[in-house]
Amino acid sequence: MTNERSGRERPLMAIQVGAISFADEGIPRVLDIFQERAGINALIYAVYTYTRGTGGRQIPGHSLPDHGKQEYDEFFGGNYATTHPQYYRKTAIKDFEAPDEATRGTDWLDAVLPEAQKRNIDVYAWAVERVGAHVPGAPLLMQRDVFGRPNGSPCYANPDYRYWMLGLMEDYAKSYPIAGIQWGSERRGPFESTILGSVPYCFCEFCLANGRAAGIDVERARQGYEALYTFARSTRGGARPRDGYYVQFWRILFRYPEILQWEKLWFDQQQALHKGIYGTVKAADRNKTVGWHVWHQISFSPYLRAEWDFAALRRYSDWIKPVLYNNCAGSRYHDHLAGWHRSAFADSDPEKTYRFMYDVLGIDEAPY
């Protein structure tokens, strides 16, 4: 990576951090510890987040860290910087600054930047894609499931959501002397989500219009996902199809090829937002870099890995940060494979298939 201030090439050695750390322990102390103990030259600051794991002290029920305040915080999430209204004229979402008591009243991005610059630390604004239920207008953004109900996650085809995210990226890029942006989406499409037990999505008016424009029979797609959902629910109830679970799974896919067409539409819409963010930041300041937080699920889902093709992603990326948390190779992979064994793989058991999955994914871990 090129250091914006010096023009020299240097590796990007960064650490994630939320505003609560600065509020609890002080900005200079946190930055000094980061440099002394971790040797970082960059911060990936969770300036926009609704996830307690990235923005709170700790998830309730988990051990508190051995530093900072020893109590769980009241966490809501939102924008831990100033929301400049000129960038949000095209969206109905206007009020989303974080109301958390511990951090309220401070623009933490503005406060961190001068202290980081003193230490030659680059700051990247990290947006963790979620929407808080307390945000006014949030229900307008939500995906609609196969039965027409909002499902709690924003739709990539929804203009209000796209304009909100693009406005947020432009705001950070133009309002602050940051080194760049990291944006992250931890969501899978409707195909694997349905297999793992979720109600299929998204069938909102915008996705239906985009599907028709792409030549997809949207009613057949809806019928296919209803059939896949019925299959996934029945297998969890122990109802074995006449020809077995795996055969019935493929029978549904052959009968409704629109299922995978709908999955591709969803993923293409997600990536269209990535491309829009990249272009927005570069238009604001071509020297600012754009990177992606890539969800750990691609480590153990061959279906997600097939979609997240890094060779394609590089066309609209300056760098990527694939998630490598320690529990991805343990409990989360274990739960993911167990989910498939409650549906399409229910004829067998995980102890027999985990080795095959390791082979196709190119990894080698402990026994299931």
C-alpha cells in the first residue's frame, strides 16, 4: 500500500477497533498500545456499525477483556462520526448517529485522526453493513421474504438503501482526511440461507422488477423457493422423501432452475453496491483506497466461495481483508456443516462428509 502522506510503499498492518475503546481508555493510550504491542501502521475503525462484536465492549455472556471498563455497555450502534446532511438528500434515512451513552456527543473519527497522524498511523473508515431497528425509516429498506414479509435485512435493490450507503461513503471520503474505506457485508444469498433454515428472500418490488428485466420468470422463482423452503422445513421435522433427501434436493433444483437464477440476481445486486462504493470513493478522492471485509463463511461454504471470486473482485478493489477468526475453523464450520445435514445432506452424517468438504475446500482441520 502507498502511504498517502509519505508516498512510500509499506505493508498495510492494521487492527480493528471501535469507538468504545477510545471512550473507555483514551485515544492516545489505545494508539500507543497498538503500536507498542502489535506494531500497527493503520486503524480499521468501525465508524459505522450495528454489531456489538465490532462496536461494543463485549457480547453479553462472553468474558470481558482484561482492560477497559469491566461492565457490559448499552449498545445500539450507528454512525460514530458526524452525519453531514448534504450527502443524504436522495435517501429517506437521515438520523442514524449512534445514541450509545458511553460514546454519545463525540465525533470519534474526527477525534482519532489527529492523534493517529502524529504516530504515522493511517485511518480507514470501516462500515459494517447492518441497519438498526431504532433507525427512523429502517422498515422502508428491508428485504421481503417469499411470503411478502420484511425480514430485517436491507435490500440491495432498494434505492433508499443504495443512496444511503453511497452517501455515507461520500461523506467519509470528503469530510475526513482518511486513508480509505473498508466496507463489509456478512450476508449470504437466498439459496444457501433457505437450505440452512431461513425464509427465502428477496421478493420486494425492486427485486421483482430487476428479475423481470433480467429475463427471469419471477413467479417460477417464487414457487421454487417456496418448494425449497418446504423441503428444508420438512427435513428438520424428520420427514424423509421417498428417494432420500439429496435426490429430492436436486429434484427441486432441476424442476425450478430459477432458484439459482434468483440467487445470482441477489449476489449481482450485492456486488453492484460494492462497485458503486468503489466508484463513489474514487470520484471523491482517487488517492483514497477501498477494501472489502470478506465474510469468513467463504472459508467453509463452497457455494459462497464460488460466488466470491477474488479474480473478479480485484476489478473494483484496492485490497481485501478476508476474515480469519479462530472460531471459523471450529464451532462455526461445525455448525455450518450440521445445518446442511439437517436438510440436503440428511441421508448421511457429518462425520462421513466433513473430509470430503475439506478436500473440495483445500483445508485440513481436526476431525468433526
